[in-house]
Amino acid sequence: MTMQTFKEWFFTTDHKRIGIMYLVGSMAAFVVAGLMALLIRLEQSNLGPTITDNPNEYNSWLYFHGAAMVLAFLIPGLTGFFANYFLPLMIGAQDVAFPRINAFSIWLFYGAIILAMLSFVIPDPPDVMWTGYPPYSISTTSNTAFYVFTLHLLGFSSVLGAVNFLVTVIYMRAPGMKWNQLNIFTWTTVAAFVLQLIFIPVLASAVTMLLFDKYLGTNFFNPEAGGDVLLYQNLFWFYSHPAVYVIFLPACGILFEIFATMCKNRVFNYKACVYGGIWGIVGISGFVWVHHLYVSGMPDWLRIGQMVTTLLISVPVGLLVMSMWGTLYKGAITFNTGMLYAVSCLFLVLSGGLTGIPLALTAITIHLSETSFVHAHFHFIMAMFSAFAMFAGIYYWFPKMFGRFADGPWATTGFIFNIVGVHVTFIPLFIIGVEGMPRRYWDYQMFPQFEPYHQVATVGAFMVATGMAITILNWVRAAFKGKVAPENPWKSCSMEWTHAPNCPQAGNFPNPPSVTDDWSPYGYDDREANMAATTDPGFPAQVKPAE
Amino acid sequence: MRTLLGKMSLSILGLIAAAPAFAQEDGYERDPAAGWDYLWHEIVIDITVIGIIFSIAAIWMVWKYRTKDENAVGTAPKLSKAAAIAWVLIPASLFMADDFFLSAKGWTLWNDYRRIPDEAKEIRVTAYQWYWEFDYGDEIITEELVVPKGQPIVLRMTSEDVLHSLYIPGFRVKEDVMPGRVTYVWFNPKEVGEYVHTCTEYCGTAHAEMATNVRVVEQEEYDAWFEQVKEEAKAASLNDNTQG
């Protein structure tokens, strides 16, 4: 890389380059956190010490795996990479509202990644899990400050990003573009940023109090001095449950884009999906956090009240799911690798979502809480559904970003390893979870009967590792040497395909588009009329697509 | 289409009205562990049915509407306003009916978990990094939990250092143990045997080794054990006195 290209990337304020940098950073976090997962699975594969006889070492792997996957891979991948790259293109904007603040966000994110990686070289890495519950996080000799400062950096980065993108969507839509003409992905991203803006300050205050308690001698969480250990858990989950939707909603948004394009269909019941599904989830998300605290000694009335609110989440999620299924109905379905991942997500969201229903019931959670059943449940939603939706999106938009296809036999091979591997890993964990296998255990001498299940799960983890290695190498290969893609190869109606060329340059659009009321990002039933509803004829008219 | 929607909405209204009635049916004895198994069984059926319906729908559509023709477009009709509203109200009502049905059942079981029987014997539990102490009263403190068969037990729990959580999978009970607060669980040991008892709130280095067995024994054996522990406690306190 020459100095010039280095400078171009380092000082860039272009939303697409910033997006690619988010992609690289979050995939780096994914790879390292994935290696931690392999170490964890190896350690669990046999009773007694397997690859380490030091539980503290194992605990710091758990910490890194959880914190990095949620905070440095899923959230920045979805709201950093996907939102940055595609949201301005979808709404016909030439960049985000505050490009320099956007550049500041990405460097805060990289600061956090570096801080997180430093935990591998300091002598006392954090071992407080990604939840950081006091009093342990205060009394432990490990370095809780690393955890707190990493969260601070990521929090600032996300809040700045949230303001930036909300302003962008409110003020920079293509002239004539009404709210009900937005892509579902745009809606889900807006909802995710609203959640970030409301809830991140709560998390930031909680971990800051932790910092003060540990290093400055305050007593927010110290019962001996009048503090309360439960205060932290309430604040933490008041953010961290909505954080699940910060991940879940954009993941659903990506799937809607892929389904609509690959089925050449309008989104089924668009308004119900947006106002009932997406905003319904945002509306309820702040009233369900106690389901993470069902066995934490909360008052009975709260545990019962939030059992009902938690179950009611099934209503907006159900509306989203109905729209997703309905988009397939009477479609003209063609397949690519992105669509393969997207279709697998239909089943992953069922497995992950439906196993959440028993966990919504307070009395049932008494037995299942903190077991590998919970562990498998949230991995199905977060690790599989959301991550697979991201991979689907990367394949689907690969021609847009790099002008080349990433599809092919290697892509399909990687997919098969991944989808089989995740089931081989997590189905055994569901089973032993119901039998009582606790999470976060370095060893399980009291449950020798679970050893074979752990071994199967470990085999599954290595299948996923193989699949991901193939997938990532395939992306790198395809970015430089993949088959060159024509404009709008999937024949989408969405603006990022019809009006912006592949590998868009600064400014995105050769002719900044504007639209009339008849335009829709899903106007497949009459393509010509839909294109005629924009001022710019767009690509299908300018460039003849390859037959 | 319209009459079908009408019939469906009527039957759903009926279902919602009937949900609490279904829930009141008395299929299990008032015992948390048995109640847990019973409700778990029901809920697994519930989610399996929903999962199968949606899976079949997805598989069927992906198969039926697949095409090789890249220029084909979907033919899904645009929903009329009435149909769009119906497609919100009907699924939402169905999901809510199931939610309220499950809530009612879950609440009933929850009450069993929280309502301690009058005849329950109280044992105090203190958690430390990384072991448990059981206080039977009269300064009798043990590191293992031994209980007589058929005697409901209530554990009043607190911690001396960090968070822990008391979990006995065999009795389907779990509750966090915290410094500065007292929490409780109760259970009814109905079968003689040994039950794993472990910690399920991350508490540091030896979190995974904070396990003992709960021993459920016949009343006579329990009495003998208790006498023995009492003697040992007395001897220990005598020793302390002479040394002091």
C-alpha cells in the first residue's frame, strides 16, 4: 500500500470507506473472539483440565469471547458497516450528515478494539464476563478498568453514529422520498439507532459507577456501606436487552432486502411491518429487562409483570415474521449464496425465537437460567440468526462493494459447514441445559454424564471454524479476483442498485436522484413505471445488464 | 377471503376469552418440581407446533415459488386496507392468546414456587468464595446439606462476598445469593438419594467447583446424622472454650 492510499483511507470521511473499515474491524474481532470460542470448546471437551489447568485463563477467554462478539462484532458490524455503507445509498444521499464525526466514530471504534486486544498482553486481563457484575468485578484482582474504558469508547462511537444517521435519514433523503417509501433496512437501522441513543447512556453510567467503586472508593454497589448489588444488574440489562434488538432489527432489515429482491416481491404488509413490528419492538424493549433477573431476587410483582411484557414481545416480532414469510408468498424466487444464508435464517429465527418463550416464563426460567439452554438460545438468535444475516448481506451486496461476485462453490461449501456446524454445536447444549448443565464452567466434575454432549459440541465448533475460514478466505479472494459483476446483477428495484454504480465513488450517484410518490424500493410489479417515477433513469436503462 | 377472515377472527376472540379457563385446569400436584416438569412438557408442545407450522410454510413457499427465470417477477397481490388490518389483528390476537394462556399457567406455577408450606423446615445458607455453609440453628453449621425425605425445606440465603446462585437441578430450584440481601427457595425432597447442588452465578476462579451433594435420607437416618453433628459441634465448642 502506498502512502497515498494509506492517507486516503486513514483520513477518509467517505461513508463507504468508513463502512469497509467497520467491516474489517468487526471481522477481526469476530475472528479473535471465534478463536476464543474454540479454546472454550476444547477445554470443555473433556472432564478435568484439557488445555489449561488455570480457570482464570479460561474465564478471561469467556470474557473476551462474549464482550468482543456482542460489542465489537455484532453491533459495529450491523450499525457500523451495513448502516454506513448502504443506508445513504438506499435513501439517495451523497454521504452522511456529519462525515467528519463519522470518521471520529470509526477511530473511536478502532481505539476500543486496540484496548480490547491489549487484554491479551497485560498480566491481569479482565475476567468479569461481558456482564461485569459487582461485587466480583470490584473485588477481583483482574483489570476491570479495561472493560469499562472499552465500553466507554464503543459507547461514544455508537452515540455519535446514532445522531449522525438519524439526522441523515431525517434531512438527506432523496427529494420526494416519503417515510413510507423507505427500505425496511433503513427503518430497522433508524430503530436501532433510536435504541442506542436512549439506552447507551444508562450502560455508560452503570460501568462508570463500577469504575468509581473499584478505584475511587465509592460505594454504589457495596451493601456494607448502604449500596446495592442489584442496582448494577438493573442498569446493565436496561441497556443490554434493547441491545439485543439493536442487533436483531438491522439483521431482519438485511433479510427483508434480500427476500424482496430475490423473490421480486413487495414487502408483505409494509406498514404493519414498520409501525407494528419494528416500532412495536422499540416500544416494548424498555420494559422487559427483568427477564434477565428472574432468579436475581427481584420483587415478585416485577418478575410477574415483566413475564407478561416479555411474552408480549411475540406480537411485534410475530408481525415482522409474518411480513418476512409473506414476502416469499407468490414470489419468483432465485437463489444466490446470500439467499441461501437468508433462507437458513428463517429456521434459525424459529429455533432461537421459540426457545425464548419458555425463558420468558419466570417459573420455567428458575430451572433454565444460567444453564447451557440459555447459552444455546441466545447463540441461535445472536450468533447464528444475526451473524448469518450479516453473511447473507455481505454476499448479497458484494458486487455493489467490490464490483465482483463472491458466489461460487467455495461460498456454498462454507455455508454448508457453517449451517451444519452450528446445529451440531448447539443442539447438544440445549439438551444438557434442560438437564442442568451450568454456563461459564471451566470444568464439570459434578456432571460427568454430560461429557459426550460436550464432545459433540466441540466437533461442531470446529466445523464452524472450517466453514468460516473458507468463507472469509473466499471473500478476500473474491474482492480481488472474483468474477466481475454487471450493474444491478440481482435485478433489484432498490436505489442502491438502480441508481448508484458498483463500487460507488465519493458522492455516490452520477446524477443525484429524486423520486415521486409512485416510486417504491420494492416496485417489481411494474419496473418501467417504477423507474419512470425517478428523475434519473438509473442503471437498467443506461447500462444493459449482462444476459 | 372475507368470510374466512371473519370466521377466524370470531374463533380467535373465543380463544382469548377461553385462555384463562384452559389455564385453570389442574393437571399437577402443588409441588414446584412436578409443576415445572408438567408446564415444561406443555410448553415444548406449544413451541414445537408453532415451529412446525412456520417451517412447513417456509419450505413450501421456497420450493413452490422457485424459478430459474431471472426476469420473472413475484405476483403477490397488493393488500386491500381491510386485508392489511386483518393481517395485523388476526396474527396479533393469536399470539396474544398464546401469551396470556402461558402467562396464566406460568403465574400459577410461580405462586407455588413462592408460597412456602407452613410445615417447611428452615435452614440458613451462607455462600462464600468458593463453598457453602448450612446453618441448622443452635450453632449447628455444616458444609453439606442433609434433609429428611418428605420434609419441605426452605433455604434462607445470603452471601459473605460476591454474587452466587444456589442451584439444585433435581429439585428445579435456583435463586441468586447476594451480599446485603436475603433470598429464599423451597423444595420438597420426595425421593431418597443424592442431588447435585451447585453455583450458577459467576463468582471467580473456582466457580465451577462450588458444588456439593444434597443428601435426602429417611427420617431415622436423618435423626442419627443430626445427633452426630450436634455432638461434634458440642465437642468443637468445648475445645474452643478450653483453648480460649
